[in-house]
Amino acid sequence: MKTFEEIKKILAEHKEEIREKYGVVIIGVFGSYARGEQKETSDIDILVKIERPIGLKFFELWDYIEEILGVNVDLLTPESLKQKPMLWESVKGDLAYV
């Protein structure tokens, strides 16, 4: 099981490539990994802000992030979370930017 610091390091190493290929301007980790409460079965909750609509390439981005991290990921955008204000407030509470 990877640590939170390892997750951040891997994402940071690939951040420029992710920005260039998918237009991601912000990457953040939240949830159990950000709080240090992850378990062997935990997925990684990741928030990405994308500068322009990318359509179905979003799923390509999702697959790419799962591949580089080697674990299941829940990939969300601020726009999707803001439709659920209580969830957005919870995410903001433990969001750690890469």
C-alpha cells in the first residue's frame, strides 16, 4: 500500500505531462489518503480542475492516473462536487494539492 507522500510524489512527477495532455491545472488528493486513514482496500480520491472541456478523454485521464498510481481512483472535478454542497465542503476540509 502506498503512503500519502508516495501518492503525492508520483502525481507531482507526472503533473506536467497530465497538464499538457489533458489540460489539468490543479490536482488534489482528498478522503482517507489525505487524512491518513487509508486501508489496503481504499481507493484514492483525486480532484482535478481542467482548463477546457475534454469530453471522453476524461476517462482516458482517469485510466492514466490509475495506471501510474497502481490503485483504483475516484476522479472528480470541482464542478461535479459543487452540485453537492455538503460533499464539496467535506472535500475542501481535507484536500491536499499536488
